[in-house]
Amino acid sequence: MSPESTTERYIVFLRGINVGGHKKVPMAELKKMLAGMGYENVVTLLNSGNVIFDTDPDTEQNLERRISDQLEQTFGFPVPVLIRTAEAIQQLFDTDPFKDIELHKDIRLYVSFLKEDKRLGLDFPWSSDDGSFRILSDDNRSIISVLDLSISGTPQAMEFLEKQYGKDITTRNWKTINRIVAKL
């Protein structure tokens, strides 16, 4: 954003849509809905509910509530909405939280976003008993985690996160975050 700009860029993360044919939210309709709400430069990424848009500066909570209400009105079911500023996503990306992780084909890198800042007081990095799931950090309403499918073929990681942090959470893989940052 240039200094004279009066708008701010936000990223919307929708939870639990377009999974297994349930809670269908076509991206073209989502884009149209958001543009109809007055948001500008609306861009959708993937089918999992990732949206970038510009609007007048507002709190994330106000935007989440307005978009959530409109989603339910438009599509007929509630959709949890989590929003971050483009600046926050860029800062997360710039920290390169996975720089020390040895990558192989079974490693999955995740960022989970929380509505509220909830910290468990774990010693980081934290690891599951079998070592298949590690949480590297949980700060700034984000959880940075690594899943190793070569150790456990059944990923229970997301269930663990929901149990520990609550249901106001949505998770994206690091590749998705890279794609979002490329569009900022």
C-alpha cells in the first residue's frame, strides 16, 4: 500500500467449505458477493475459501462478522470466517517459520489461524508422543505446526488442535500461504 492509500488489504480464510461436497461455496459467487458488499480488488485462491480484498481500514472482528452474516444469508448456512491483514500475513511469511525443518515427501507444513489469541503454555517446539506432529509456536493468533506422515499415516493433528485451541480455528498449508503472499 502506498502512503496516500486510504484502503487496507485483508485476507479472508473461510473454514469448512467445499469439503466432500458439503457446504458448497463457489469461488465465483463468493467473489461476486464480496464485491457486492463494496470490497475492492477481490481475488479468490483455490477452492478452500481464501480471499484477498481491499477496503477501508476496519477491525478484523467487524469484517469477520459482516462477511459471516452475508455468507449465511447468501449460501444458507453458517461459515466461520477468520481475517488477517495483508501486513500480518507478509510478516508471518517473512519470519520463515519452517526454515529449520528438514523437508521430505511426507512432511506437511501448516499454519492454523485462531480468532482469539489463545496460548496453551506449551514448551516449544512441542511434539506428540510418536513424534509425528510438532507445534513450533503459537503466537499472534497463529499456530505453526509440522506433520510427518511417514511416522503416522493417520493425521490426527487437526483434531488435536481443535481439542486444545477450540473450534474457532482454520488451517492452511504453507504452500497456500506462499500463493497468497505472491498475490499481495
